[in-house]
Amino acid sequence: MGKITKAVIPAAGFGTRMLPFTKAIPKEMIPIVDKPSIQYIVEEAVASGITDILIILSRGKEAVSDHFDRAPELEDSLLLKGKSELYEEIVDIANLANIVFLRQKEVKGLGHAVYQAKSFVGNEPFAVLYGDDVILGEKPVTRQLIKAYDKYGLASCGVKEVSAEAIQKYSSLKVEPLGGRDYKVLDMIEKPKADQIFSLFSILGRVLLTPDIFDILRDLPAGAGGEIQLTDAMKLLTLSKGMTAVDFEGVRYDMGNKCGVLMAAVNEGLKHPQTRDEFKAFLKGLKLD
């Protein structure tokens, strides 16, 4: 098997759960301390061995592509002020990977977004990192999925158990253990009703797909919410080719959710060398009801 070098980041959604912030600013630019959430996702891909990344955007999200571009005026200003370390950090953002952008002209669901990557992907397996999900930990989740692909030769998805209340908002998987944190996927459903729940395992933010997915997506009818659901396509891929799931290591933050954004800011703010001491003292001084 060849090395997996391509990743797709769907980031075309409107971010309605984060309004009014997202009225003028893309949700992918919501900061966690001093970096936008999309940068954490790109850095995970790069740390997993990905060299080529396609970010799928919609109208009005030029700030995302600007962030990964060079900024000569800012760079010159930093150099003139002797801020060489900050200069290097800013330049490094533009050199993280070969990043290209594609505009999704109609937002018809995650499956439709992924289908737009067909020409970019070609006939290679590829990772998909959902633009709403920042997952932080010592082992990049994408690398964990690549390891599973190398072991089993099948598409794979990153899963965690969620609450019984949350499962109906996500997907539910029917699985059987393969050993360790790996599972064989037997079936899946998007946004299940109470009597359709297979388990509390749900796909959260990361999948590794084979190019077979594009033939499935091409003919896939709309599913839950009237959208082309990637989960529906992965169900058919599971039934025809097989798929594995990895109960991944890492902490996931839903950056399309107000509480998720706050939790990310608090947890990472307590780790950041420039904020942790002052922020910790501030939190200790709070009087909580």
C-alpha cells in the first residue's frame, strides 16, 4: 500500500450554531487562544504525514485562504520591529503543506462537499477532517486512522461513545471488536431515531476513505435533513467493501457549538505558556454558584 498523502477538509457550512459571530467571520476562524480552529486541523493532518490538503469553502470565507497565505506587509513589519520568532511563526503557517482551496457553489451536505474533491483525490485513499472538529492529543487522530488502514486495508472512521441524548444528533454504528481500540463496522445510520440506535459509538470528525466512495456519492439520494449524507455513502461502502472504526485517543472539541468553543478555550488556555499562569489564577478566583 502506498503512503497516504492527501486530505480533504470540508469547511463550507454556514456556522448557524455560532451566530451572530459567524455572520461575517467564518466559523473556522474561531480562535483557540491564539490560533484559528482550522489551523489546528491542518496541523493534525501534517503531523500525520499529509502533504496535500484541499479545503472546501463557500462564498464569503476568504479569511480562511488568507490565513494560509503569505502576508508580506505584516512580515516586513515584524522584521523591522525585531520580532523574528513571531515572523517565523507567521511564515511557517503558509508552509505547513501544499494547501489548495475549492469553492462549493451549493451547500448540499457533507457528502456533496466530499464529492467535490474527486479530481483532487484521484485514485488514492484520503483522509477527511471535518471542519467543525478540533481533536487534540499526543497521537493525531488522522495518524491513528492511517495505521488502521495500513493494518486492515479498509476505509476507517474515528469514533467515540456519546450520550444517549447526543447519538440522535450524530450517527450510530453497529460494530464488533477486532482487538485493542479497533472495531469492524457492520452498519451505520445518520441521525437515528430512538428505535434505530445500533450503539452509542458515533463518527466524530475524522474518516479515512478509499476512492470507491466517489462512485457511491455520485448516485446517492438526499438523506437526513434533505442533504447528501456522507454517513449514507459510508454505510454502502461498509456493506460492499468493509470498513473499520477506531475508538481514537484524543479530546474532541465541537467548534460549531458554543460550549465546545468555551471548553477548548479553557482547556488549551490552561496549557498555553503565555496564558496558563494568569488564566489559572483568574479561574481560581471565580466564585461559582
